Amino acid sequence: MASWLRQVARTPQQDSFELLSRPGMLSLALGLPAAELFPGDALARAAGSLSSVAALQYRAPEESLKPHVIELMSARGVRCSASQIFFTVGAQQGMSLLLRLLLDPGQEVMAEEISYTGFAGALAPHDCRLLTVPTNVETGIDVDAVEALLRGGARPRVLYVMADGHNPLGVSLPLEKRRRLAALAREYAFYILEDDAYGQLCFGANSPAIRSFEDRWVLYIGSFSKILAPSLRLGWVVVPEELAAELANVKEGSDLDVASFSQHVASAALGTGFLGKHIAALKEEYRQRRDAMERALAAHFPSSASWSHPEGGFFTWVDLPRHLNATQLLRRSADEERVAFMPGGAFSMRPGAGDSCMRLSFSYCAPAVIEDGVARLGRLLRSV
Amino acid sequence: MASWLRQVARTPQQDSFELLSRPGMLSLALGLPAAELFPGDALARAAGSLSSVAALQYRAPEESLKPHVIELMSARGVRCSASQIFFTVGAQQGMSLLLRLLLDPGQEVMAEEISYTGFAGALAPHDCRLLTVPTNVETGIDVDAVEALLRGGARPRVLYVMADGHNPLGVSLPLEKRRRLAALAREYAFYILEDDAYGQLCFGANSPAIRSFEDRWVLYIGSFSKILAPSLRLGWVVVPEELAAELANVKEGSDLDVASFSQHVASAALGTGFLGKHIAALKEEYRQRRDAMERALAAHFPSSASWSHPEGGFFTWVDLPRHLNATQLLRRSADEERVAFMPGGAFSMRPGAGDSCMRLSFSYCAPAVIEDGVARLGRLLRSV
């Protein structure tokens, strides 16, 4: 095996798939979209209409899908042209291709000390120096710390950040921090990888994406996984036009930059104009589940715990007293209460960060199930 | 941009897409499957039935597809178990993931001096030393040369080879060479990446795949692109079980190792049992097109040209007199005869190899069109 792989453990996701397959497990662990809300009929109807050669043959990526992306970006305050949009196999491939495009060995990469595990996975093959900055559930990434590192001489090639529906923290960045990050990227000439997989699912007033403040240095990563269906494996990035052309080279070597059946399915489905209403329904349902989560936490968790108040996305982050280790708790929780969650340490980019925290997903379970799961977790917490 | 990218030119495929979009161009350039033969109805019917949560949600790769792969492998003389099969986004991702899994910077990689461009693309991000060996249209890779390099001290980590329907040479390896390559891999402990994208499309008696002779060191790469449809972006590798587990880590960071809509479509379609008959029909049609290509070459090309006699795959390789440069010819051919082909130099892994050669695809055009295109190319060749 290549040497970088010898340092990679199984991902928490992989382990959780196993834990979840235990019969009777109530899971607040995985970031799955609500199954009841998949637009299954719209997608199946679209897919069932695709017997033409154009939908099956090798050909260039599907241009007809781009106007829909332009509309989605507009809802994020971002103006872009078709030539700045590049389709990927989900947001994960967006990250992975952008890192391959940008990184040389030995360069610095900056990220929050608690961040999405998929970014760590995409970064793993690269021999880079990781710089972490503090973050918290109230206001997200510590921009003062970013600035201090830069003023102190740090020269990251890339800063990875989620401005809305942060996974796992559930935080949305204040507008002012978005502006400052954009300005710092411009001043210090580094790329911000803005992972906006949950950006279409903000419950209140949307703040504009970071890219809306800076279109050269902020590279935007979007996904259809949460607004259509994950199995489509379809995402996009919005980048300067010249980078889009280079991404075609990177993707060509990785898995060929050609139109996928999923691109045709999405294009045919979105052509019916159902997406706006669908996203509104998703927001409403996820907002209700977020509310159910917060009610349950207030009712059942000990007062020594505190948690985030997500304005978007799928996740609530719970801080437990420092002496508790959430990975050990998970084992007891799975055995004694048959409830699964994601231990905070799984998202740690700095050893120790998040060890006494848990990520609870409110996206996948109906409100009554969330209530039940949180009550059982609360019982366990009161007993330890 | 990362430094490896600064050395990567646009691929010949990308350029050809443009050339082919010129109105009225007759193309023998691209390796496209015959459009008339896509099982469009079977795939659309299968896709149209997929509205269930299971087909849309994040979940582990589709196990129900594996028995079909086991059957396809059995037709290649390879016995394998479900745990040795790993699904990829086409054969290209198979190559790309395996190289990421296996290669460390500075290691040696061996390939034929004329080989598939996609392999060069997958290799480009890796800082490796490429060793090339001669090859020819009669018997393929020069195994004596491979052995001489090994005895001389070469220690490649990987040898890339196509045993059947070689792209671009159209050659199939003699049985004895397959055995010898397998034995050398065992003796010298290197991995053979056996790209078998065309292995299901052999016109005569099938020779077994190289992996049938050695299941530790030969890693098999298969694809549904040529037997179902390219837009599914669905392929597989067959590797030792412990490598399959590691591949899951590599794919996780690249684009998440979860079931894709395409996996569900393929599984639903293959469940109807149509694939055996479909492959038989493909073989028969491609055999007829191969015959049409050879008849046309014999009738229209000058006696100074010679060509391969493919027993499988999509391509005929034509050797022209050494003083001709096929890239220059292509420009004249496109302008004067409105016929496109792929210049041999596009497949060169060693500067100069294949410069006076052309790859003609017989897969995509009906026999009468092939005849017309070759006649026009022959007219041009006689004039130069």
C-alpha cells in the first residue's frame, strides 16, 4: 500500500454503517436525508424516460443542467456563468478534485479543529501541513485566529470552511465573518474551499455564501445529495472559468469527465420545475425536526450539557462535561440504550478536539423518534 | 495549480470532441460503443422502477450486482468471490484508485510504449518513473523485454496491460504471454493492472484473462461501459479481499464509497437476465464491423500501409510509412476529406512511438460508413 494509506484508519462512517446494521438500533448518527422526502416519483419518471442514445453514450457533461445550478447559486447570493460550473460525483469529489488541482507536497492547508471528516479523507493522500484554528457552536470558525496565523507568516494554499449548516457543529457563520474571510483570502492569496452541501437548507433568512463576496479566491462546492438524492452522486463546483478547464483534466484522469446518467436524470427531473417547492418542503420538515431535537434536549439532557442551535443543515452538536469521552459513551449507548450517535472525536482535526462532544443528526428520524432517542441518551448521561 | 498538472496537456479525447463537433465530420476517431445497440429500453425500464428509498439513499455498495459480475468474470476464466469485487465509476476510476492505493512517489511503473491514454492520465498525478517496453500489433507486449528489464534490476510496482481488444492496438495477447506475465509478477512481486474493458467483446474463442493465472498479483479492471452504457459510469475491479477493503478507504476520500443510482439501475436491468443475449449480439455486430474495416483497408489503403487484425474490442491500428506524421495527416484529413481518426502519437508512452500510425475505430459507424471513411482516407494517403 502507498504510505499515506498506512496512516488512514477506517472512517467513522464506515464503522457506523456496521453499528447501524445491528437490529433495533435507533440512530441519530448518520447524516442521511429524510427518506420520506425523496422525490422518488419525479426521479423515477425522469429516469424512465431516458432510453435515448444521448442519455447513454459518452459525451460532454450535461449543459442543460447548468441553468438549474445557476438558479440554485442565485439563491445563495452568487452570480455565476455556465462556464464556471463543473459537475462532480457529489460534493466529496468536488473537494477531492480541487485539492488535487491545487496542492503540491509540503504546502500548508488550514481548517477548523472540528470539521467534516470527508475533508480529512480528501486531504489524506496529500503530503501537506495542516494548520488548525479554533471554532465553536455559536459563531463558527475563529477568524481572528485565522488572521493571526496569516500575520504570523502562515501561507496556506487552501482554507476549508462551511458557512451554513456546518457539519458537525450545526453553526452558520455571521455575515461579517464571511466578509472577513473573503477579504483575507484576497489579501493573502489563498483559496477558500467553501463546502455548501447544506446551503440550500437554511431554516431562516439565508446569508449569502462566502463566494458572493469574492469570486476569484473562493471556490464553491455544491451538492444535489441533500436536495434530490444521494445515490445520484451528483454535485458541482463553481470556480473561475480557467480553473474549470483545468478541473476537466484532473477529472479525466480520475473517472473521465463525461455526462453521467445521473446528470441526465437530474436534468430531466429539474426540467419539470418541481425543485423550488421541493426545497421549501425540505426546509420546513428539517426545521420541525431541528425543533424536536432542541425540545428533547431541553427536556432530557442534564444541565451540564449544552448544544448548538442550527439555522440549517442536519446536525446538532452537544458539549458534555470535559471528563466524559463520547467514544466510550457510544459503546455504552449502543449496548444499553440501543441508540447511536457520532462521537465528536470523529471530526477532530486536532488530537483531543471534540472528545467530550456528540453529533446528533435530526435529519433522518421523525420527531417522535428523535424525542425517544434523546430521552434514552439523556437517561444514560444522567447515570454516568 | 499543482505542479504535476503543469505537465499535462489537454487529452486527445478532449480535442477530438471538438473536432467531431464540426458539421459533417465522419469520425473513426472515438472509441464509442455502437449507439444502435444500447439496451435503452431495458435500462429505462429498470431506472423507471427505482423510486424506493433503498435506490436513492446513502448506503453501502450494491451487493445484488455482484453475482452478475461473478458470472461475467467466469466468462473470462476468473473465479472470484463477492468480497473481491469493488465497484468503481467506470474502468478509469478503477485504474485511478488502484494507482492511488499502490504507488508511492519515486516508484517504477511499467507500460507498453503504446498504450491507453487513460492510463497516462491516471498516472499523471503520481511522481513515478515510467519504464516502457516495446509492443506490436501481432502479439502485443514484448514479454522478453519485460523480463530483461526485471533481470536487469527494474523493480516496478505496477505493470499496466490489456490482454484483449487492446486500445489502441487491437491486439489480443497469446495465451503463453499471459502465463509468463503472471509468473513474472509472482516472481518479482509486482502488480499487474489488467485493464479488460473490452474483454467481454472477443469475436473468436476467448482466452482467459491474465488474472485467471494469478490471483494475488494480478488486479483486474472491468467495465459496464461497453456492454451496457458508458453514461452509467459503472465498472469494477477484482482484487484480493484485503485490497478491496483498502480501496474502500481510497474511494471514500475520493467520492464516497456508497451505492450509486447506476448500481441500482444495472442491478435491476441485469436481474431480467438479458445480458447474455445482449453481449452475443454485440459481439456479432462488432465482428461484422471489424470485417468491414478490414475489407475497406484492403480495398483502399496503399500497399505501404499495414494493420492489425483485432480479435476483440473496438480498434484497428494502421502502420503507415515512417516518414508520415499522423497528427499532420489528421488535420488534412479533417479539412480535405472530413474524416477523423486518432493519430498514433496520442497513445505514445515514449516520445516518438506511434507517430506514423493511426487508430481507426470500427465500433461506432455502420459498415457502409466505415467503408466510406476508409475510402476517403485511402484517397488522401495515395495523394501524400
